[in-house]
Amino acid sequence: MKDAPGRLGPSLIWAFAFAGGHAVPLDGPKAPGLASAEGEALVWLHLNLADQSTIRWIAGDAALPEEVRELLLGTETHARALVSGDTVACVVHDFEVDFAAGATSRVGALRFALAPGRVITARHHPLHAADVIRRRIDTGARPMDGAAALDLIVTSIASVAAKTAAELAAGVEAAEDALLLDDFEPDARQLVTARRRAKQLHRQLGGLRAVLTRLEEDEDLPEPLHPAVERLAQRIASLEGDVRGIEADIRLLRDELDLQAARRTNANLYVLSILSALLLPATLVTGFFGMNTSGMPFESGPFGTILAALVAGAAAFAVYLWLRAKGFLGGG
């Protein structure tokens, strides 16, 4: 690793050496550099895979098994895990961030490798969990081995997911409260957005849980990692259950909105049907008297129009009495 600083160049986003409860930055202008990290307890490199120098450096790192290098440099983004000797490598998902807009709904891949004495994390686009990892290191997190590094990576992803889930749950609860008060109807588009976000979160956590389960079941997993993997798998499974509950609440809320919309539609159709039934006899009477034929009733008298109107009204009233007797108007 002595030539790493020059070969990595700008693709080194940040790097730390952890020893004796201290974190020494290796990426600043006054940092001692990666060469001075030889013999440290743990060296953590966070790399930018969009830079070609990163690709060349990882491809030429003979200390990493070939299949680990292929995983770090691969183009596939589905969650996966492998154990090669004493090295563990994984691909997990996290939400991307923009420098201007902050967290986004786009899902990116975080690739990492845990090897004796060092941790490599790499991504193509800025990820939220990587920022959380850096902030935790700045505020006192000191992973001294691979198990602690894995714990920091997974818990950082879980904290982002938990925060997103809490925001979704709060939004769904607010929509449910507003709906129960019958004075506000949630925006259907917001529910669609929340459902899509919850589905993305569910898939992210499901992939992470599958990765941890794969590691947990791998007989070649280094023994020091077993307790951390088991504990993290349980935490992610619990968080995934919370997200499934949010998805169920969104579906129930959407079903309730659809039910209310159907009720309003049925009520409107009911009113239109009653009006049509009441006006149909009157329309029939006016159509009958509108025929241009001879011998029309009330044709010669002075009150023919009034009498025809009375006949139309009586016909409508008779239909009203019939509908009421049949129970269509709540009577009878």
C-alpha cells in the first residue's frame, strides 16, 4: 500500500487509520499518507469508482483475492455477498444524495471488502450511508477490526432506513388522522409517492437482510464476524418488519380512500337515478301533449296547459309514492 496515495489520487474520498482508540485521517493535505499507516490496527479507504485511477488501483491490488476485486469493480448492482479466505466482500444498497438537493429516492450500490487490517468501501455516486459513516467517525466512532467496521457500515445504512421509515410512518399517521376527522382527504399522489418510497426501502432492507443471512450461513465466514453478523441480521429483520407494517398501513389507507370515493360515486348515481325516475313520467306526459295530432286532450279549453302540467305532476308524484313504498327513498 506504500504507493497507494499517488496511484489513487482524487479517487480517494476519505481514509482513516485506527489504532489505540484514535482515528488518523489519511486523505487531507497535512495527513501522513497511507504509507505511514503500515502496521496500524485498521485502515479504512473510501473510494470513488467513477474515477479510473480507482479501478486501476483495485485491479492491481494483489492483496485482495481475484473474486473480491471482481465484486468491487463489477457492474451488477444486485445485493450479494462472498467470503474468500479471510476476506469478506458485499454489495448492498443505499439511497444516493445530491450535493444541492440532499437525499434522493435513487438507490445506489455500496461495495465493501473487509480484509485483515483494512476496510475498503467504494461507490459510483455519493451515498447517504457513507456520509453517516464519516460523521460517526468524526464524532468518535473507532472501529478497530472487521466486525466493528461491518457493524458501523450496516448500522449506518439502518439508521438512514429507520429515519426514512419514521418519516413515512409519520406521514401515514397524519393522513389517517385527517381522514378520520372527515374534513380532509389525503392527496392520492402523495400516497403513491409514499408507497413507492416504502417499496424501495423494503427492497433495500430485504437485500441487506439476504446478504447478512448469506454470510451467517457461510461456513467460511471468519469466526470474529459471526456475532456481529447475527446481531445485525436480527436488527435489519426487525426494521424490515416495521417497513412492511408501513406498507400495510398505506394499502389500508388507500383502500379506505377508494371505498369513500366509491360511496360518493354511488350516492351521486343514486340521486341521479331518483331524479330520472321522478322526471320520466313528466317527460312522457309532455312528450304526449307535444304530438302534433288531432283530438288532443285539453286542446280547446282555456286551461289546457295547466291541466297538462297537473297530469305531469301527478304522474311524477305517483312514481314518488311508488319508490317510497318500495323502500328506494328510505320509507315503507
